[in-house]
Amino acid sequence: MSGDDILDVRDLKVSFAVRRAGRKYRVQAVDGVSLALAEGEVLGIVGESGCGKTTVGRAIVGLVQANGGSIRFKGVDAMGAGRAGRRAMHLNVRMVFQDPYASLNPRRTIGDSVAEAGDINGIFRDRAERSAMVAETLAAVGLNPSFAARYPYELSGGQRQRAGIARAILPTPSIVIADEPVSALDVSVQAQVLNLMMDLREQLRLSMLFISHDLGVIGQISDRVVVMYMGRIVERGRTRTVLDHPLHPYTRSLIAAIPLPDPSKRILGAIETSEPPSLFKRPSGCAYAARCPLASERCLIDVPELRSTGTDERALACHNV
Amino acid sequence: MLTVRDLTVSSGSATEPVDIVAGVSFGVAKGEILGLVGESGCGKSMTSLAIMGLLPQPGPRVRAGRVELDGRDVTQLQPWQRVEAGHGRMAMIFQEPMTSLNPVRRIGDQIVEAVRVHDDVSAAAARARELLELVRMPDPEMQLAAYPHQLSGGQRQRVMIAIALACRPQVLIADEPTTALDVTIQVQILGLLRELCGRLEMAILFITHDMGVIAQLADRVAVMYAGRIVETAAVDAVFGSPRHHYTRGLMDCMPSRNAGARRLPTVSGQPPAPGTIRAGCVFAPRCGAAREQCHVMTLSRVEVSRGHEVLCAFPLNGGEPA
Amino acid sequence: MSRDAAILWLKPFIARPIALAGLGILLTTVLAALLAPWLSPYDPNAIDPVIRLTPPNAIHWFGTDQFGRDTLSRVIHSARMALLIGSGVVLFALATGVPVGILSALFPRLGHVLMRMIDVLMAFPTLLLALGLIVILGPSLTNAILAIGLGYMTTTTRIVYGLTLRLRAETYVEASRSMGAGTIWLIGRHILPNLISPLLVQASFVFAFAQLGAASLDFLGLGAPPEIPSWGNMLAESRTFVTRAPWLLFFPGMMIVATAFSLNLVGDALRDRLDPRFRQVFGEKG
């Protein structure tokens, strides 16, 4: 992609060793994912559980080791970066986690958690500066600065998630990787947190990688979207285009399965029982072929490559569309 | 088929009860799906456990109200007492099937065990197979020999439904059975429940936090907030013209894939914790249309149109404030 | 600690009278040890053959032993040895078990080797292990502490290892790692603070079992030197006179049981106190 991409991931591969029934398997959780994040953009990654979307995010922040491909942050190779390079990555690429209950240490105050990135990397000159910045950040996420002295159990789920977001924006990073940040929240709280993230994106000029299984949330917040299935990207494009005119049969079935809050548009009826194949037994051809209404013989043999359709940054991995 | 009248579930002491569920009433008819929707902590799961007679012990108790199954009071009976007394049968399915299945026993054995409680022993194996076919398990013969960890989440939920159906229930309570599933699997399970409801003439009480799922599945809807049912109506009425401000708020703040980056309307604040509820409308502190009297007056249910009841002094009219 | 905080620490004890009794016995033992010279009515080693083997009476409340020494004074003085060996064992078990457990969990390769060694040690019964070591090292107070401590180091290591493995996978630890935290940071800020409460409970149980272990070693003549009064020594010396002077067995035996039991009770109460759910029930801030 173009030169002003702040994050450039090419052909990322991540595999895990898994022991099952006494045998060792290597599961290819991410199998050649390329994506680019432009400055100030929100890129959504959508897919169902096990599709590798979370692993992509974790590989970018270094929580799992990639075994192939490259990750470049502002043009610098992040996987081979030296000490200074890694520090820049740690401060500039930050993560918001799904579970607001598990993501804060129950024995540390909210203030300590929010200041953690600064503490680890030694950015505060003195305690006064530290508490001022913590207070400012808490205010920015809509929490009373007095929350700095509180413990996680005193906060509701929504407040904790705000604290989790505060931790990710002090000091202000370039990129926030949000891994299902609203999935564990009630709808009314979910809307508040989504609004907050949209506000922060504008105020702090953040670029965001927004990982979610929920196409509604993705449609709300992201500019572009990639759809993942079994460790690969099957479709990519502007969010509006992809959601309004999905091309890949998987994207179509995903969109069709969203339960719409409109009883006049019921989708139940067709008896369907197909499920994604096991990660342990990846099919040789297209991973979606077994569930795909368009599958042809070629799909069972050839893995379709992600190819550009030429318009609107649209790309697609399907032989038959 | 199932009637709940003024059900009140309380924790705390007898002298200072804290009502987790406060005077909930509804009914579910044969072949009907009632969707009970609400956010976490609103008391919807407590309601279902109280109906089943499965409240944790020690823990909250049914302080008032009745649960009637097929016209007979079963409020104080444990599930097995209900079976022994020849009352109607109820079954329940939960969010996480893995915790309800025994990980070291084959699926087939677990279904057979459930069948044997209610049915002739000799035909149990055949009945187990039949049940798996009923829940449209792919390849049922093979799956009888499988262990729970060999199944996907969706298949496990099918097994749980099969076990629940073993007692030929007249009432099935489904507590967030699809929340842990992917959307493409969720739609399959919802379709299955819809089909079973009609075929087996069951009454289904479907509990969820997801308005979308409710709209897809339910015939009638009960919206729960802070231990109370604030709105009940047929599904078209609730989604077509919600009368309670909370219902409206819930629908507005759902993110939509068609919306594009815009701010979502929100319901500000948080639901009250049980025990902190004071006089007046429970939703008043968060309600955009609350008037002064809302904070003090005692509310009673109002039938705004046929079969459409709402717990609000100033209900919305056609989606707009009256 | 403020007054409110003190009350909160006492709450689980007040809520359960039996735990309060345990705390009472424990405090009495500690006081007895600290104030032994002033509390005991006689010199614990003063011999008086004239009054040997006197049953409990108004002058000698707990009676006297075969040399005419005052049993009450000896029981009181023995508390010092009991506390010394108890704290010694706890310190040793924590000082070795905590680092070994944490490092094993954080560095799987190292952990593989270390934990197999722990497994081997755990294969021996604690007392047998202690006896073997004493035979090799020779009997002394320090060696008794080491010998018993080694047995409880293994269980402590196992507990710390298991907890650290779980903590390492916690999302907040991952969050910390994603922001560049190193091993020392993770241990100091995330792992140790979350280990404190289970370790406090573990320490109280180790302390209790150390009492039993020390008494066993003393009884076998492999613990505290015979000239120092200890409950185990007293039991050992009394055994030939059991039928004639049962009080010689009763009082030190009762103290061993009471101390071990009270520590277990206190440990249970501490566990409740440190359970976060308990904290919420009592509305503690911090």
C-alpha cells in the first residue's frame, strides 16, 4: 500500500503447538495475513471465533511470536527492532482487551494500572507529573479522577473498560488495537464505550485496529474492514461497500446471520447444520468450500489468493465470484 | 401452559428482604415463544431459576407469587418432586453447554441417562438416537459415541437440547443458549428452537440480552429492568412502537452495520443495584422523559393497547413521547 | 494501620468464635514465649529431687517431673523453642519455595528441571526426609529447621508454581507485557502482590505442621538439645513415667495440639479475610 501507512503487516503467519489426545499438532492460527493501517484510520477485523483475528492483534503487540511475514511500524521492522525500536512500539502500539474484569490487576489501584505503560518505560519526571497525567487521562475517558485511588472491584464493567482504555492511551499512542472491547458489555454500556472510542479517535488522532465478531459494531466504527475465515483474509474493502454489497459467500452468510431487531425481517427457517472445519484438519483447498453454496471442484484443491477487484480498495479470495 | 404470577425472589433476611425479582407476571402458551429480554443483573436468570425450582441453596428465596404449570401450582416443589407428583414437565438449557455435560462420558450415554429418568429403559438407546435426529445433529449415529470435547460449541448446544427434550417437556426454558456461539451457528440453533417449538407444541421461555435475537425468534416479548417487567407485548408491537422509554433506549443504542460512524444514542447511567431501589419508577433516574412525579409515585401496569402492557406513567406513543 | 483497618482484620475472627479462640491461643503462646522469664513461677531447670513427680497442686499447677522440675515453667519456656522453630521453618520454606516456584513458572525450561526435582523430594514423607537429613547433618536446632523446612519448601513451591502459571496467563499480565514490562516488573507488580494472601495462609499451615514435625524430632532425640526445654523433649522424657505421672504427657501434648490447631484456625480465617469476595461483603476500601 501507500507510503503513509503507519502499520504495514505482510504475509503474517502464526502457528501454535497444540497437544491433543496425546498427539502434537501445529495449528496455523494465522496463515498469511497482509493488512495496512493508514494514519487516523479505523480498520475492522471481523470473523468468527477461531478465525485468527485476535492472534493478528496479539502478534502485532508482540504477545505471540510470528513465524513468518513482517510487521512494519512507520516503516521500521518491528519484529527485528532493537531495544529503542521495541520501546517505541510498546508506547505507540497499545491494546485494549475484551474482558474488563480480567484485564485489570485486582490488587493494583486504577491509577497504577492506567500509569503502567509510563511507569514501565520511565516517562514520568516525578510523582506530580504522573498523577496529573493519570487524572487527565481518566477525565478523558469519562471517569472521575478520584477513581485513580480505587480498586477494580469497586467499578462496574463499563467503568473498568473505560479504565482499560485509559491505560491504552497514556501516553498517547499512535495505534490502538482493540480486541473485542465492547463484547462483554451490556448494550446500553456498549454504546457509551463505542462513543468514547470514536471521540478519542478524533481527539487524539488515533489509528485503530478494531477486532470484533460483531458486524454491527464494526459497521459503526470502522472505515475499512477485513473479513477473516480460518486464519486467512477472505474479503477486504471499505466498510460500507463490504457490508452493503458483500461479495464473498462467507461474508454474505455472516451478514445474513445477524439477528436484526426487526420482526418483519425474519431469517430463521432454513435448516442448516454446517460448521467450520476443525483447525486441526485444515482442508486442502478453500477453507470455506465445505459450507459454500458456490463451491466448485477447483475450490476443493486450490486455495484462492486474495486478489484486488480493482475498485474501492476491494479485494477478495474466491474462485467463483 | 406456564403462568407466573407476581413472582418475587428475594435475598437478604426475612425482615429486610432485598428483591432481586419484584412482582413478575407473565404467561407462555403452548407453541409460543416468550422472549424475556434485559441487561445483566436485571433478574432474568433468577426468574428462570425460580420457575424451575432451581434457586441456589442457600441463596435467594421465592418470597411471594406463584408459578403454575398447566394450571397447577408448582412454586415450592423441587424439579424431581414435580416429576413424582405427575405435574407437567419443564426443562432448561443454559449458555455454556460444556459445563452442563460430563466431560468423561460419551454423548450417547448422557442422553440415554436422561431418557431413562422418564422413559422405558429398553427403548432408551433408540430414543437417544431419535433425539439427536430431532435436534438435527449431523451424523447422529457417530456422535453418540463422541465425547463432549470432540464436538463444536453448536453441536454441544444441540446435545443439551436433546437432553432437555428427553423428558418431553411442555415448557422449555432457554437461558441465553446462543450467547456463546458464533452468529452463523446462532442462527441455526435459533431456527432449531423455532422448529421444535411448533413441532413438539412446547411453550418456550427464551431469555437473552440481545434485542436482535428476540426480534428474530419470539412471538411475544417481556422487557425486564431492575427486577420488574416494564413492557410486554407481541413482538411486532414492541419493535414497531415501543411504549416504555427503556425499551426504546435499548433498541436505539444497538450498533447497526448500516449506520456508519456516528455517535450512538445511549441510555445514560447504570441500572440500580437491588437493595438501592427507592420509591417511584425504577427507570426514572435514567429516563430522559422523567417528570417530577416519576420519582415518587407508585406505578401499576397499564394496558396501552390489547395485549400491550407497560409499567410507565407517561408511556411513549408510537415511539414518540405522549 | 488505622482503627477501621484493624477492625476489618478482626472481622472474620469475630464472625467465627472458634477462629477467635484460635487467635487467643496463638497470642497466649506468643506472649508466653516473649515473657517466659517473668511468667514462669520457677526456674525451668531447677532440680529438686524431694518433690519429684508431684501431681498438679496449688504450688506446682502442672506438677513436677522426674527431677522435680516445675512442669508449668518448662511448658512456658518451651513456647520459645516452638516459635523459633516454627518461624525458622516458615522463613526457610518461603525464602526457597517462592523464588523457585515463580522462576519455574516464568521460565518453562528451567521449571521442567526444577519441578522434577521437587517431585522427587515430594515422594518422601516429610518426616522421613527430615530424619534422613538430620542423620546426615547431625542434630542441632538449625539443622532441625532446615530438615523440616525442606519438606514444606516442596509444597510451598508447588503452590507458588501453580498460582504463578495461572497469573502469567491473566489478561492484566499480558497487558503489562504488551507495554514492554520485563520479568522483574511482572514479578514485583503483578505476581508477588497476588501471591501474598495465599502465601500468608500457607505460612500459617506450615507453621502449624512445623510444630508437629519439631515435636516428633525432639521426641526421637534429634531436635532441640535435651537441656533446652521443648514440648517434644518433655514428651520424650515423660514416656517412661506415663502411668505414674500422666500430667507430664498431658500438658506439653496439649500445647502441641493447641498451637497447631489454633494456627490452622487462624489460617482459615485469614483465607476468608483475604478473599476479595469477602472484602466486598464488608465494604472495605483498599
